[in-house]
Amino acid sequence: MRAAEGRPAGPGRSWAAVAGVGALVAVALGLRLWGIDHGLPYVYNADENAHFVPRAIGMFGHSLNPDYFINPPAYTYLLHVAYWLRWGSREALGDAFAADPGTAFTIARVVAAVLGAAAVGFLAWAGRRLFDWRVGLLAGALLAVAFLPVHYSHLAVNDIPALAPLCLSLVGIAGVYRRGRMLDYALAGAALGVACATKYTAGIVLLCLVAAAAARPRGSDAVEGRRPARPLVGLALAGALAVAGFVVANPYAVLDWESFRAGLEKQSEASSDGGGKLGLVGDSGFLYYLGTLTWGLGWLPALAAAGGAVWLAIRDRRLALVLVPAPVVFLLFMGLQDRFFARWLLPVYPLLCLLAAWAAVEAAQRIRVARPWPVVAAAVLLCAQGLVFSIHNDVVLARDDTRALARAWMVENVPEGDRVVIEPIAPDQWAMDPGRPSAATGTGNRWIKWPTSRFRGRVVKLEDFERTLRTSLLGRYERAGYCHVVTGSTQYGRALTEPEAVPQAIRYYDELRRRADVVYRVSPRGSEPVRSFSFDFSFNSYPLDYERPGPEIVIYRLRSC
């Protein structure tokens, strides 16, 4: 197989390849739906709980203007349509959500999972267009089983939904490079616009589109008797349709321009705020993202993608211009931000999968063994890590969360109406019985909560809670009758990671252990405590010694009570 030419397949092979893509999509969907109801009816991921589902529901009570553009609204609109199809009216949805919010979040997660599986099929199609079915199927398989895409398909956030139109845009980009027809430019542009309206950073594939138009082999100027479009004309069409796709999926970017612009500025400030989050260790975002590829994509796929980028640049510089610069530019750009999270690299995972798959197939062809066994062996090796860790993650997600177990203990042992201190390890609704507001507190909550979200008259961000802790708080708890203190490793772990940044928090936890008894403890590692805090492994179940989702929970009872 030459890198510069996609190899046509016979009818029998084509049908087998289509069946293979169907099987890949089915496997991808199964991995993404397994454990889809984790944590419910409580939503423990702060972004999932705050952004898309609440705003999709809120549109039933006002216009379709999301009044929020820090994240683009295409996924929110899709959820709004799904809720309209399910419930039909604001009243019906409101009643259902009040009784059981888990149903709305399950629907949102299923939508994300389906789009994640669709991205697998689109990527396989793009790989077939650029190379052949072997590369396409292997690239799709990598995206189907890679840990990070599988894990975030279980959450109602926009990272995975954006991959579906992004990969569809890659199908058009592959067509631009191989055939150069106006239809290919149109598909690439329109899908790119929708991808950007789902996740702004999906716009990185614009580099691939421009490169495909500029670098396409001039020897292929006539394809199937049709003359390709002129690159500038094609790019103009793609650009127009990209803008159209973006506006259709995000109409208030035009209708409410000032709010849209303010949202973009706030998003930029959030990723480069000059300080980062407490517990986010390391100074180099570039090195951090390279490290995340070793587990988010996998060691062998990451190395194969790096090797494939170099090899393709040697073998076919034109095609390398289409696939290689975008991941490099994206990695450098994201690495320069003050905050960095593994999922922010997801927009270039499809490109890395294509490079890794091509390198693996190309290397397998050089092994003098009866085909197709070298390619099959390469596929097994590349996909093994992702499949093992994704299945483990699904098994863990399907079990009760540590916070659910801790809450069940509190229901049995802490009387309704008692005063408790609960660190921000769970949403506010965690203190309320779904569908049964309590009359014991006057707020609907089962227990009276200490206001951990306020400090000296201002709202405390989740990541800044440890900065508010003082040993004097323990005396205030005692005097006010707050006897139980619920702590979690996703909070106190931040202080232990950077003790020099929050010395008063360290003293607070030491004094808490001295003045209180541990009455309940549960860990995701079974009987073993959580060793350290990580913004990645504290919020997913990648470590194989995790037995259930959630942080380590320790509940104290102050002895003075």
C-alpha cells in the first residue's frame, strides 16, 4: 500500500469492510453504554451537572437563547430536542425532573454515547478514503476502545459529541485530498462548522482542510471522468458552509453577538487564568499532554502515532501536511495554557488514531508472514491497552459510587434534620431525597448543611474550598451543633498535593483528626486508602486497583457532640 493512494477494494471486500465498521460501531456503543447510569440520581461531575442538561431544560421556560457561550450550544440544542420528544412540554419535564432527575441525565449521556460511537464509524470511513479499509478499520478500532473517549462518552458533556461532526469533516477532507470535488468541500466545511458549534477547539481540523486543498496530488486531476474543483473555489464553498453550519447550530452567536463575544473571552480567561487550580501539579502543559496520551490513547498507539507522523513525512509529504501539523499545533497551543486537562486533547485523537493505524498497517506489511495475520496482530497490540482499561472502567462505573454508600450510611445513622458539614464532594442535591423533599430542615434537604460554598461573603469555587479552611472552623461547628464532618479525597487530596499553598488547610485536617472520631470510611480501592490526588485519576477509574467509582470518603464525628 502506498501512502499516496487509497487502494480500491473488490465488492466482497467492501461488504466485509462495511460489516466490520458496523461491528466496530456496535462494540464502541456497548463500551459507552455500559455503566451509563453511574451515580444517578446524583450527578457528581461538576461540568456535567452545571452546563448542558440544565440549560437544555431551561430553554423550555424561555427563548432558545442559551444566554451562555463559554461552551457552544449545539449539544444543548440536541438535548433540548431529545427532551421535547420525550416529554413534550415544560410542565411534564419539570414534574419528571423533580421526581427523578436521573432520567434526563441518562438521556443526555446516551446521546453522547451514540455520537461517540458514530464518530468511530466516520473515522473508519475517513481512513478508508485516505488509505484503505485496513487503516480505516484499525483507526476506528483505536477510537472505539481508547480509554479517554470511552470514559467521557459516559458523561453529558460536549467533548465526545463534538467528535462525531469532526470525524465527518475528516471524511470530507479525505475526499478533498483524493478527489477534490465540490461535494467533498461542502461536507468538510458544513461538518466543521457544526463541530465548532459543539466544541470550539474542534476548529483545529480547519488546518487539515486547508492542507488537503493545497497539497492534493495534481496527478489526480480527473477522477471518474469528473474534473475536480479549483482549490480556492472549493475552500470558499467550505468556508461559507462552515460559517453556515456554525450559525445554524449556534444561531445566537449572531443574534446575541455581545453575549457570544463575552462568553469567548471568559472561556479564554478560564484556560489561561495565570494560576491554575489547586492540586494541578506540573509546570509544562506540553509534557503533561504527552503523558496523558500514554493512558488516554495508550502507550503503543501514542508511539505508533509519533512514528507514523515521521514516517509519513518521509514517505508522502503531501499527505503528511494534511494529518501531521494539526496535532502538533494543537498540542503546542494547549500546552501553553495555565490549566490543562486530559480531555482537552480529544479533538486531535482521531488524527492520532489515523497516524497510528497507518504506521501499524505499513509496518505489518513488511513482515514476511501469510496475510492478514501481521495486520491482525498489530491491531490486537494497538487496541489491547485501551480495551482492558475501558472494560475495567465500565465494570467500576456499574457499581455503587463511594458517595452513594456514604450517603446510605448517613441515612441510617444521622437523624433527619441534624446539622452536618459536607465538603463539596457532591452536588447540593446530595443532601435531598429525590422526589421527597424533607420538612425537617425547612429547605427540602434531609440535613442542615454548613455553607461551605460561602466564605467572608463571597462564593467559593470548588477548587478553592481548601483555601477557606481554618482550625477555628472546628470550634464554630461545635458551638453551632454540626457534629458530623464529611470529607473526600477529591478535596483534602488537593491540600496534601500542595501543602505549601494551603498550610492552614493542613492544620485544619490534622486538628479534625485529633478532635473527632472516624465513624465511616469507604475507598474506591476497597480496604486501601487513596494514595494521592490527581485531576485525572481522582475523577475516572483508570487505575486497575479501583473497585468502585468516587473518591475516598471519611466521615468524622466531633467528640464534643
